[in-house]
Amino acid sequence: MTYSPPTGSSTLQPSHLVHNLVTDAQQLERLLQMCDDVKDLRGLRSSGPSGGRSSGGVSRPTEDAALDEARQLVNTELTTATTHLVKASAYIKGSVAALDRALSVWEGRAQHGDGGQ
């Protein structure tokens, strides 16, 4: 499923923006909890070609294939979620730094192009 950011001038109004950010923060908290829960799932990490099945156990190739597919899907989405979280953090930090530099120029504490120093 793909989500797109809301568009339109009304989404940039402070009241709408704050509401959307609160909702986003709740979703972020849920995503972090899900990522934390995933690491505790038994059998999520394959221990070899058998998919983690102990030797001497009953062979269930159809079940093993289904579990391998589900395991790979969860691992893929966990990797994607982690990548998105790292990028989101970097975007936020970059936005804060850029706005801070712009405010420094505005307030006369820095000149444009000197990095606010």
C-alpha cells in the first residue's frame, strides 16, 4: 500500500498541520513498536536452507515455503521501515538546521551563505 502526503493549501494551515503531525506521531509510535515487536518473533530469521527447522523434524515443504515467503516479506518490510525512519529523521534534522540558519540571517546573527556561524 502506498501513501502520499496530503496536498492543497489547507493542509499547510497551522491547525491542519498540527493535527496531521499529531496523527503522524501516533503512526510513528506504532511503527516503532511494530519494529520492536518484530525482532522478538520466533523463527523470523532463517537459520539456513531449512528455514530454521530442526534436523530430524517432519518435512513439510509446503509449510516451509509459505513460512519462508512470509518471513521474507516481514524482513523486507522491516528493512524498508527502518530505511524510511532513518531518512525521515535526516529530513527533519535538515529542515530544522536550514530554518535555524534562515532565522539567524533574518535576525542579523549571520550572513546568508555562512552557515549561521
